[in-house]
Amino acid sequence: MMKQYQLAMPQQVFSGETGMQALESLAARHKKAAVFTDAGIRASGVLERPLAELDKAAVPYVVYDTLPAEPTCDQAQQVIDTFRESGADLIVAVGGGSVMDIAKLASITADGSCTVRDQLKDPRIGKKTVKTIMIPTTAGTGSEATPNSIVAVPEEQLKVGIVNPEMIADAVILDGEMIRRLPRKIAASTGIDALCHAIECYTSAKANPFSDLFAMQALRLIFANLEKACDDADALDAKEKMMQAAFYAGVAITCSGTTAVHALSYPLGGRYHIPHGVANAIMLMPVMQFNKSCCSKKFAEVYDAVGGTGAGTDTEKADWVINQMDAMVKHLDIPTSLKPYGVTETDLPLLVKAGMDVQRLLVNNPRTVTAADAEALYRAIL
């Protein structure tokens, strides 16, 4: 019997040199827009291009530019409560994953029928009442493509993913100019996040023809462009390809899902406030080595697709792919251990418990992860 596969994507996606111009016609259909962003994006000048298109559309808008990074569920709720007073029927999210995640939550809670904490209990309770346009300013989170929103739950010291198909964006605009001035450190951590999305989805126990298609294309683009996009501020072509890769990897998430890298990284973000992309980068190598015995063939397919050299057997090809990913992380100067964050052996029991609670993602891992396995994986990065 054939399994059922599902592909969920934003209704419209615009990219290329004139992609941003689509915002004018999209916004003109609405009575008022609310622009979600953060102070750093506002200060960088990146916001001016989307605002210029809204001006052309002659649609009134209000800008919320104090959205927090790595938001807690209560911080997200505060933004949403303020947004409700605006009367806007369109949300334009200009930012990274945190901005887009809050925007998506606002789109399904704007009518006041439920709260963010209600969504934690029942992710499907919210219904979209406000249209959304996502304009990412990083090439990594893929939030513009997914029905997911990540928030921290303070009392649990854990980041939690809220998944609701209603949060799929109505439109997405991918524009390489939006990441031209992105600091290398942020470009690197978000780019590695995209890499994690792609390789996890491709090796997921729930991988299928849809997720494989998008994850593999993301991997081709990331292997060829990530380092150049981070190292060269003027490498616009590489940056545009990374934005496409991040989007493709986000689509792959909706089809299959991430695995133990993300599951075990959530406690690192929730408890130690390690940025999401960095936490994933730290977990990447231990989990890939742990999974290798179960998915060497999949790694070998990646090797062939990205132009690997010097390997013959599937095992050799798998080692090449894992080593190349490790080299990318190190080239981009991203930490590969928890030492800079003060995590010690005494923290292991709490980390293991929190990580094992993320069964939503652990069930996707191609190799079963026990509590003892989780402890060993965390111990490897102390």
C-alpha cells in the first residue's frame, strides 16, 4: 500500500531582481497593513524597500519594530495584543525566523479567540483571519515556507514548536538584496540552520518523494554557495541562491520534518539561550555520526548530487558528506561544543529529560534515540 504524502506551500512566491515589486500589488488589495520587524532591521535601512512598495500601493500601514529575538510565548502574545488594536487586515513580516514566527502566530490569534499559550496546548485551535506576506532577511530559518512557529516556554526552559497548517504564508518574497548587509555571524548561523533542515529532512524517517525533491535541491545550493554567501558581502548571486535554498529546506520541513538535531537543540536554546542556528550546528556532527549507520545510502545520494570526490563505497561517501558539513561549520567560525556556554556534566540529566520530551521530532529520526543515546550525544559536545 502506498503511503500518503502531503505538500503544503505558500500560495505565491516571488523571487529575482524585481521580486520586491510584487509587494505593491499584493498590499493594494488590503485596507491596512501591519509591518512586523525588529529594531536591528529598521536601523540597517533594509526596511526601506518594502515600505517604499507599501507607499506605492497607497495603503496605510503601521510598523512594529521592537519584536524580540528568540521570543517567549508571552512576549509573542504581547506583540499580538498590541497588533489587535491596529485594525490591519494584512501582516507584512520583514525579518528573520523570530519575526516571521510571531507574525504567523498573530495571523491565527488576531481575532482573540485563542492565545499563544492556548496554541501550546492545542496547536490546531487557531484559524487564520489575517493574510500574511513573508519577506525573510536571513537565508536560513525557512520560516517563510513552514506552518511552524518556535517560542520559548520560560517555566519549562525549553523552546517549543507550534505547528498549524493555517500559518502557511499567503505570499513570500525572496530578495537577495535583503541579506546583502547581513553580518557574517548571523549569515553563518542561519545558513547552517538551513543546512540542518535540508539534511535532516532528507534523512528523516518520514522522508518521501516530495521532501526529497526540495531537500536535495537545498543541499545542492547550500554546498555550493553557503561559504561564499557568508564571506563575500557582494556575492549577490550566492546570497540569492541561499535564500532559495532556505525556502526549499523550509518546504521540505512541511513534507517530512527535522530530526534529533533540532529535538536535542531546543533545550540548548531554551535553557542557555544559545541562538537556534548555533545550537543546531553544535548538535549536527554528533547526530549525523549517530545516524550514519542507518542512512549511509541517503548520504551517498547527497555525495553524488553535490559533486563529492574521492569516495567509492556508500560508507566513504557518507563520511565525505559529514566531513564537508563539519568543515563548513568550522569555516564559518561557529562553535562546535558547549564549552563557551558554561554547560557542565551536572546539566546532563535536565538536558536529557528536556530533549527526550521533544518526541514530535525524535520520532522522525532514522535511528531510535533512547535517553542513554541522548546523554551520549550531549556528552560528546561538552
